[in-house]
Amino acid sequence: MAEATPGAERAAPSLFSQWRWWLPPALLSLVLTVIFRDPFAGDWDALDYTVLAVNGWEPSSMLLGRMLYIFTNRVAYLFTHALFGLPAEKAYLLFKFMVIAQAPLATTALWALARELSGSVRTATVAALMLALSPFYVVYGGQAMTEIPSILLMCVALTIHLRALRQRSMGKVLLGAALLGLGVNLREGVGLFGLWLVLAPFACGWRFKTRDLAWTAAACVVFFVAALGPFALWYGLDVDGYRGKWWGWVESSKMESALHPVALENFRPLFRWFLIASPLSLVLVPLAMFREWRERGFSPLFMLGAVGLFANLSLITHYSTVLNGRYLLTGLPGLVPLVADFLTRTLDPRGLAGRFKKEWTTTGDARRRGFVPAVVLVVVVGLWMGWRIYPEAWPTVQYHATWKDYRARLEQIPRENAVIIAGGQTVAVSFWRGVGAGRWDLIGTGGGWPGDERLVPVIQAHLAQGRRVFLDADPRLWATSGWQVSETRAVAALEKDFRFRRHTETIYEIRPPDDHAARDHPNLQSLLPENRRQ
């Protein structure tokens, strides 16, 4: 099959006619995400999104609210609930498998984008394999999270926009900008690709003429309206007190940011996550950019690669990048097409001796001869990285299953008029309460912690109102290091102010100090880090 030339005027073959190229990486994505799917819903964000979608209350309070994701899931839940009677407590399965179904679609969308950028089905296939084998792509392809849907929508938007720029189709230019803006309502990191809307027209041959500048500005306006409009509307209407909850999230983020300050040394974990996300992208992108710039100049392939690199490196400005590597998926749709093109042209066995000569690197023959070595390299590196990293990630994935299993403990607590202090299982209590398994009140940890000095007064207030307060004293639920260890110390000090009645093996009911019938001793001092090390 002849390779197309990037930027060619002739129409590219249809996606369906080239199924032999994109179907293998798409199927690989599906198989991997099914095998390594999360035992429950996913990270704690997934539980939050699920509760919001089931109840239809509001978008998330986090940043711009993940509105497109939550409201899409809301519609899907209402449909399946009405048609098949899906219970709220099983809705997470629907949302998780919707993401699993989107993983091969996102891989295919990336293939289409890479083909549009490079004009090569071989480059596109190598790029799709690089994405499909990213450990973070595999892990979050099996969770009810927003990473995969955002990559899907972003790749579709960029492909439409790039094709429209080459065709000078103004309507499609605005459509691509609108879809890219909507992607911000799936994952805010998509907004970093807004830079593409400014620079891509000139990479595609547009000039600094009034008409070209006007359409570029119009695309940017459409992007910002689609990205910020839904949030601005919800914030302005203050539905269900959303504005106050949003500011509560802002304050919580400030607290976490103070505990994990942004510093130059954070580049170390950033590059570690980058290496895990795509080793070849991190190592080869400087060479790939140099080669592309020297041979084609300011091309769309170079442009999107630069935007993708900028997106990943700019994550250093947010403290969460130090804690979680999934954010490094943000720039991969821009990076892997560039690196894949570099690999397919550089790994031509006949041209390795003269790999810096233009004469052979710009031909389709080089790509054809370099395709198999590139595929072998990508697969070997991808499987090696997965083999090294997945055992490290496995304990976290297994911990998600404990949130699912914690419902068995909750069933032993009154469903009404009860307050629970559950430490590391705070997320599980919030989830099961949110989907209707109980109406417990909660003294949460982290952002929901009342403060070490206010813990006793808060418990006293609940008891004065006739509520029953329960503490899960399971040592596994209380931190022994890090910023939450102060919560463990505050809980261990409760024996000075209250009496306790054993309710289950690990759960105690907290009683007022004058309740002499409560004579059990939870031995909360055993929760302290120094006592658990002995």
C-alpha cells in the first residue's frame, strides 16, 4: 500500500478500508484492559463520579466538574435502569465497561490522527501500539475514570481540525475547536492542547492574512466557550449550592498543595512517570523533533509533538503530578505520532548506516523496511515496562477491592442515625451511602477531617443530638506516615474523652464518659506508628 504524503491534497482512504492496520492495536487495547480491569470502580475519583451520575445531583466539585463525563453516565444509567432495572449499587459496572469499550475506540482514533499527521499507515500503527501498551493506558482503560474518554474525544477533535485546516473548511475548523473544548469537560488537561488551535493553521500553510487570523481567533473563541461555558453556567446558577462546594474543593486543594509544594525536585517523579507512561517517547522525542524540524520544518507533526511535550512538562506546576502518574497520558496523543514516524523511518535496516541523510528517510520505502523493527521494538519495550511496573501497581489496584468488600462491615452498623469514623475506608462509606446502601453520617479523613482539635467537639455534638457514633479501629485503616498520621494520633487520644462499647471485631461504638455500661477497651494506642513498629 502506497504511503501518503503529509499534507497531501488528495483524500485519504477511508478508515474502514484500512482496518487491517488499526484493528490489531485496537484489539490489543481491548484485551489488555479487560485482563487488567479494576476489581471495583477505580481510583477514588471514580467512586465520586459514580455517585454523582447515579443521583444526578451535580457535576464534580473538582476544577471544571468533569461535566460531560458525569452527565453522559447519568443518561446511560437512567436508560439501563429503566430498561433493565440496573440497581444503583451496580452502576459502577456500567460506567467501567463503558470506558473499557472506549479503549479500542481511543486507540483507533489515535491511529487516525497519526495517519493524518504522517500520511503513513505504518507510522499510525506503530503510534497506536505505543499508546495501547502504555501501562497507564492499560490500567485506566479498566476503570470508571476520564482518561480514556478524554483521549478519544481529543484525538477525534484534533483529526477533524487538522483535516479542516488542510481543506480550508471553516465549518469543520470550528467543529474541531468545539469538540476539543468539550474535551476539557472530560479532563482539564485537554485544555493544554488549546495551543494547537493557535499554531496549527500556520503549520498547515495559512498566512498572517486578515481572513486566516479571523478564523483562527474564531476557533479559539469557540474552544473557550465549549470548555468554560458549562462550568460558568452551573457555577452562576449555583445549583444545589454548587458554588459553595466548589470553593470547598479549592480550599482543600490549597491544603494538599501546601503539603506537597511544587518544586524543581518534582521533576524527578515527573520524569519517572513520563518514563513509565511511554519510555520511547521520553527518550526519543528530542531526536524525533530535531529530525522533523530539519527535514520538514514547522510541520503539523512537529507542531503537535511540541504541544504534547509542553502539555506533559507543564504538569510540574500541579502537585498531583508528584503523586499520580496517570496525568502523563495527557501529552501522549501528541507525542507518539512524532516518535512513531521517527522510528519507522530510522529503523530501516538498509539505511541505518546513513540514518542522518535526507535521501532515504523521506521515502515510503524507508517506512516499509523500518515498520517491522519498529513494531518489535515498541512491543518489547512496552511489555518489559508493563512487566516491571504492574507488580508495583498491583497493591493499589487490590486496595480498590477493599472498598467494595467494606460494605459487609457497613451492613453490621445501623443504616440510620449513625455516624462512622472509618479512616482509610472513608471513600467506601461515601460511595455506599451515595448509592443508597445506608444513610450514615461520616467523619471523614483528608479533606473531610474536622481538624485534630475539633474531633472531640464534633463527636460530642453528634452524641448530644442522639446519633450513634462508630469507630473502625482496624489498624490497616489508619496512616503510620505522611501528612495523615496526625489523624491517627487524634483518634488514639479519644480514649481520654469517651467510653467504648465493642460492636464487631474492629468496630467500636463511642459513648459519653458517663455511660458506665460501656466498658470495652479498644486499645487505640496500638494505632500509633511507634507502637506498630515494635
